Amino acid sequence: MNVIEIVREQFALAHAHERGRSAGLIAHDGVLRQTVVALLEGGVLSEHNAPHAASLFCLKGRIRITGSDPVEIAEGELAVLTHEPHGVEALADSAFLLTTVTSVPENVKEES
């Protein structure tokens, strides 16, 4: 799998989409999901709830993660998402790798 090529494909799809965005699931193994998301400058993913665990790795451009503790990340930077509702804004044409854990097995307890 060539992630650079997937980014190019997602940008092409984002340019064709009326909202300037596209996403493609590239890995799915049990509760783990990895998705490449492309957002054109000014594009927004509105506020939504966070999964059990998630991170954003900026592959290209610059994005703002909105919510209770906003942060901006640029190409090559990683942000671990809090468990608070958040959104994403593209400050430039951007692509990022979203890694999520969608559930936690019942036999695993969260640390206090």
C-alpha cells in the first residue's frame, strides 16, 4: 500500500466533491480503523463525538482541530484526540491519516 498515492487519489476525489472533501478507509482490523482524509482549504468536518481513542497525523497541509482544546497541526505532526467532541478545519489543502479505535473489549478496563 502506497499512502502517498492514496493521498493523491483522495485529493482528486475531494476536488470533484461539492464540499471539497474525501475519505478512504485503508485499514480495518477489528476495532482499529485507519482512514486517509483529504480536505481542501476552507473545508470542514463538523463537530462530532470522539471514539474511544484516536489520532490525526497530518500528511500534507495544515489543519485545525476544533473543540474544547483547539490545536493546529502541519505536515508531519501528530495530534492525539481528546474524548471531547471536536471538528476539523483545513487551513490549506490538507490530507491526514485518522487512526481510531472504535470500541474497547469488555474484558479490558480503562485506567483511572
